[in-house]
Amino acid sequence: MTLDPGTEALARLAEERVDHRFKGLPPDAGGLTVGELAAQRRNLFSDGFATPLLALSAERLEHNLALMETYAARHGLAFAPHGKTSMAPQLFQRQVEHGAWGITLAAPHQVRVARAFGIRRVFLANELVDAPALRWIAAELERDADFRFVCYVDSVRGAGLMDAALKGTSRPVDVVVELAAGEGARTGVRTEAECAAVADAVAGTETLRLVGVAGYEGEVPEADPDRVHAYLRRLVALAVEFDGAGRFAGTDEIVVSAGGSAWFDAVADVFATVPELSRPVLKLLRSGAYVSHDDGHYREITPFNRVPGEGALEPAFRLWAQVVSRPSPEQAFANAGKRDAAYDLHLPFAQVVRRDGTERPATGIEVTGLSDQHTWLRTAPGADLEVGDWVGLGLSHPCTSFDKWQLIPVAEADGTVVDYIRTYF
């Protein structure tokens, strides 16, 4: 049986050789393939792994994938999780297997990664005006009739640049007008009148096809439930207005899309009110951080805190570092730093200490800073911490955790490593 190119590319990940490129892996695994190493089912703590070492929990990863699949289905939402979080094709594939419509991305090179690994539906949450990238997208659309690509358009000039780059292509590029989340927010068209002008610019081309509207409620200024709901109602009203004006005549379905990781409950609430339009509506949610969740920022802001009856995500990351210095009773240093841990939203959190095969809570131990390759630890009187101990750190912000690691062990609760996740940043 001949495998499709994406499946073949995923299979080839297991054929990659383990070597110096990959932090934390056992030195004696050098020369093995990733598949051979995975088949050995080594233990994270006793079979040669070195610190610093980032690991994903196998059980929590599966829990999060299943929970968001259930959530989206319950609320009648299509799901295109944001792939920039992990840039891990194996996770893309698992998200698709868990019901995802496709994958959201942010930059052209990310689309190339997704396509190399067989992703057939891509939502690009940016206006794309880079001419070489547009021509590559057009070539992909021409090559593969099953490839669905949708991207933002948020300006008349942008529509013109896209049109100029795509002249002579045979299949139009699908676009959605991005409505800004408010004055002073990030990208997007600021007013509904300007949205209509952008839609007119799209209609004036033969290379672009208007298929819907989209936005990002995470950028609502001074966001609270009332402001976020109001913005999302504007987005739905814009879709209704455009449909009434016949602006979606060239498409078989109307795309209405929003949804980061902080307000997807509001998206579910408001998208449930979308009226019947002239064509079926694809209500597309794009939350991405759920796949690993975290122990900081997203633990604090997850919508499941507001709707606990719908479930709870579980933090799947843990960064292991080893204590390499204990210069005073109040201070210790571990061997992970900014090269290994997210630090843009919160510092890591000391959670557990391992010594001689025994794990216990990191009582009285606090991370106070990160250098390039050191974790600064403050230790309370009586805190039991010695040179050589492993400290398990929780992390905040998945997007800046994945990007520091090219090959991440996936470990079961007892430390058995069952897989390795390859990233492409």
C-alpha cells in the first residue's frame, strides 16, 4: 500500500537519528533512530536522560486533546487549533484525529511545515501579502484539489498586493475580512464601513474569494465578559450584513471564526446565536494552547474556570533541572535557564524535588529568576534541597516553551517514555 506524502513524512520522523541536536536525551542513545529509542521505553529518571529536560505527560496530553474535541462538538463548533503553539506535526495529526477541521497558523513557513506533513485544511490568522509565499500557496492549491486554505484580509491595500502577486493563478485564494477587536487592538479593520470597503476590494479581483469574517477576541481592550461578548456580536452582525448584501455569492459555506485560549466560552455563547444564512456556516474556533495547557498564565485565564461543569484542562509540561550549586541556606541554582524555559509571562514554578528515586513537593522552594543557563532558587529555612537533586518545574505559556526544544519526550506517569515529539520552529 502506498502511503500519502503526509503520512510518509510522519513515519520518517521515527527514522531520524538521535544526536547532539537534541537536548536532554541519553548520551548513549546517539546513533539510534527516534523510533528505536522510543521502542526501548526508557525511564525518564533512571535510564540516562540528562538535565535540563522538558517532558510532556502522555496522560494529560491525551486528556486535553479529548476534552477540547468534546467541547467543540458539544457547542457545534468546528475546531482549527492554532498550530503556532507547538509547531509539532505529530500533535497536528493527533488534533485532526480528535476531530479538528484543520490547523490554524500564523506565518507562511508554518504553512509549509503543515503541508509537508499532510495537513489539508489551513486557516492563516494573518493577512498574507508576501508575494513569493502567495505564489507558493497558489501552486499548492493548483497541485492539490483537496487543499483548503483561508487567510485574513484587513486592508484595501492588502487586497491589492495579494491580487498583484496572484495574477495568472487558476484557483482563487479564500479570504475572510478581519474585524479588529477595538481601537488600539492588534490587526484588523477598525470599522464596519471599512470592512465593506475591503470586501469591495476583494470583489474587484479574480484572484481572491470572500468566504467570511473573522477576528480575535483576545485583543479586546480591557477585556471582560461584556466587552468580549459585544465584540463577538459585532463580528456575527458583520457576517449577517455581508450575507444580506450578497457578498458571499461565490462560496458554498460562510466562515465565521474567532477564539483564542482565554475566551472560547464567549465564542461558544455568541456563535450559538448565528442566524440561518444563505449558506451553511462554518463556526470555526481556533484555540491552541490547550494541547499542553500550563501551570501559570493559561491556568489562570482558561474559560474552564468560568464553566467548571464542562471539564478542566491539565498542565502537561514539566521541565526537569538539576541543582548544581547550593551556596547558602537561602539560595540554590539549577541548570536550566532562558534557553530552556518560558519566562515571558511568568517565571517557572518549583513543584517537586526528586532524590534517590523519591519524589516530594518542593516545599519552601521558589524560582526568583532565570539566567541564560541557571534557575535562581530561593529556599526557605528548613527547605530540603541538595546539590544533585532534580527539581520539577511547571511552566507558563506553551508557545514559548515548545519553541526551545526540538525533540520532547512524552512520558507516562511512572516516567516511561513512550514517544518523542519533533518541533519545527
